[in-house]
Amino acid sequence: MNVVILAAGQGKRMHSDLPKVLHPLAGRPLLAHVLDTARSLGPSCVCVVYGHGGERVRETIGGDAIAWVRQEPQLGTGHALQQALPALGPDAQTLVLYGDVPLTRAETLRALGTAAADGVALLTVTLEDPTGYGRIVREGGAIQRIVEEKDATPAERALREVNTGIMVLPTRNLARWLTGLRDDNAQREYYLTDVIAAAVGERVPVRAVQPASAWETLGVNSKAQLAELERVYRQDVAGRLLAAGVTLADPARIDVRGKLECGRDVAIDVNCVFEGDVVLGDRVSLGANCVLRNVRIDAGTRVEPFCHLEEADIGRNCRIGPYARLRPGAQLAEDVHIGNFVEVKASTIGAGSKANHLAYIGDTEVGRNVNVGAGTITCNYDGANKHRTVIEDDVFIGSDTQLVAPVRVGRGATLGAGTTLTEDAPPGELTISRARQMTIPNWKRPVKTKKK
């Protein structure tokens, strides 16, 4: 199968400098969703016809396996297919998709391809209010043609079966039919829909397939329609999660902007956002208002509310948050506790270790059963370069300690509260660095100077 994706429209009603097909749905461009679906069909050729936004569309989407065809000027959908013909294999079917219709399911398109085995197949939908759509005109139940609303008679406008624009056609016939298109219509454009009448005239079978849900055919022409598709997308994802056994505190308040894989008995509270690839193991629990981006969490771990986790790998039975941040490169073994207002970056933390309050752990290797006191900071940056800290097993770090990297704390060592460690601490010993406490007699607190 050839797949042609029409993506040349300007999208004036979006009121944006961003090309319409690059506006994000679930965190990714509309066109990227359509391309993913197209590729899942295993096509021999994927061709994108682009126009407005030009090279910006190509640069954003990329992809060496895409045949890019520029339509300039834009003279309608039929004209767009004419530009794409040289890139298409003549002996295959051609599936026509649209870069601003992102939610059509692959199984729907496979059914469409099957229906077109010996002719043409159209994806149609029956709407209570068909305003704005081209109507399917039948005689004796057989499809005869498609009429655009601006060119339709009152009787034709009363029809409720509409054309979605998505269709599968035999490519050799398509090449011939396109040469006969005319622009004598209200839009002064070459309509791809006019090839249906040509197919009927040659007695080529024309069949219709309808999707399981009408929202599969919804396109984006305005910010309001984009917001509506976001809502539909979230509802569909939530429904699939619920069907798989995931507990959602409120299915209307989950936002999946990538791929979310859940084990058994996973519970997700409200307003959690998932980006990139996220994997949640069995019995993982997420509190409200968490953001996870490219994260893997093993079984039994609980993430409290208001945590931000990015490119982190979290082991079994951990406790994270609330208000914790794991940055790229954070790797936690089992039974690790990361508490409120603790930040971990590019660090490994061994089994059973804890940093429960107000700490920064960066570029650090933390061993097993380490206690990191409140206010502890690994000073990993000297103003020009990053350096690593090593904290071996069974270390106790007192509150308000600074470890100035590069530095190593030996196994079983204790650092007294308020220590600034600039040299290695020996294993099994108490290391402390403090100025002697003193009181300054007759010291006066500064007084704020009044402004003149």
C-alpha cells in the first residue's frame, strides 16, 4: 500500500504562525500521530504533501523514509494527489490520509483497505449535524458521487452520511482519474472527491466503511477543535487503562502525552501527566499532580503528590515525595526513600538508603543503607566542571552537610551536622568540621537605614 498524507493546509483559523499540522496533540504534532498510524500498516511508501510552513514541517517531523512532496500553489486535494503521483508505486493501492486528522485507528484503515480490494473504499460517517462536510450521494443504495456542501442542492444538504476524505483507491486508475478533474466549482479547486464519480462511470466498485467511533474522523481547523480532540484522546486512553485494570481516581483528569504501560493493581490519582515512555510496575501508586517523563518504576513503589520525575529508573518498594524531583540519570535501587524537597540528578542510590528532607544529590554514587540528613548538598560543580561524590555503604550524614566534590566517604563513616567536607572521610570514623561556638558581647543587630 502507498500512503499519501495531505498536510499542505495553512490553517488560518488557528491564528498561529505554527503550521497547522505541527500543533501538538498529547504533546506531539498532529502530523506525527498520523505518521505513526500510517507506519503501523506496513506501507511500501509514505508520501507527505506539504505546503504552508514548508521546510519547518520537514525539519520538525524528519524521517528518512518519507517521500516529501511540495504543493505550491495549493489548488485543492485533487491537485495535491497529482503532485504525489510520481512517488507512488503504480501497482499498489493508495490510502489517502490527512495531517490534521490524527485519531483514526489502524484497524479502521485495515478494514478500509480490505473493502477496496477490487475497487475504491471511502471512510464515511453518519452525523446528526453534517454541516461543513461533503455528502455521500447514493442511488439504490450504491454510492454515485460526493458533493461538497457549497455545491450541494438543498436535498443533497439534507443527507447525513458524509465524506471524511479518507479513502483507498487503485493507483493506476487514480492517475487516469486525476487527469480529468476540473475546477468549475465554488472553491475553484480540483477536488479529489470528484474521482468517485469517475470510478462509478467506469463501473469500478465503490464501497463505504464506517469507523467504530465518529471521533476517529475529526479534524482540526481551530484551537477549539484541537482542545476537543485533546479531551477525546484523554478519554480514549483512560478507557483503555480502566479496561486493563488500572485504578484512576478521575478518568477525566489524566494526561498521557506518550506511551504509558501499567502492571497489575496500579493506582493513579488526579492530574498526573505522562510524557515519553513511562512504565509502572505492579502495585505502583501515584499521588496527585505528578509529572513523569521517560520513567520506569518497579513494583510496589509509592510516589506521593507533586513529584517531578524525568528520565529516572526507580526500584521496588521505594517511597518518593511529596514534592521530590528526580532528574535525568537518577537510578534508585529497592527500598529507597526520597522525601520532600529532595532533588536527585545523575546519581545512583543503593538499596535501603534515605534522603528524607531538603537535600540535593548530584553526580553521586550512594551505597546501601545510607542516611542523608536534612539540608545536605553534594557540591558537584566548581564553576567550570562537574565532579563526582562517592558515599559508601552504611554512612550517616548529619544535617546541613556540604560534600565538596570530588570526595569519598568511607563505609560506615559518620559526618557530623554542619560539616563541610573537602577531603575524603575515613571509613568507620566520625568526621566533623565546625568553628568553635562563641558569643560576641555587645553585638548590635544592624538597623535598616531610612530612605530620604
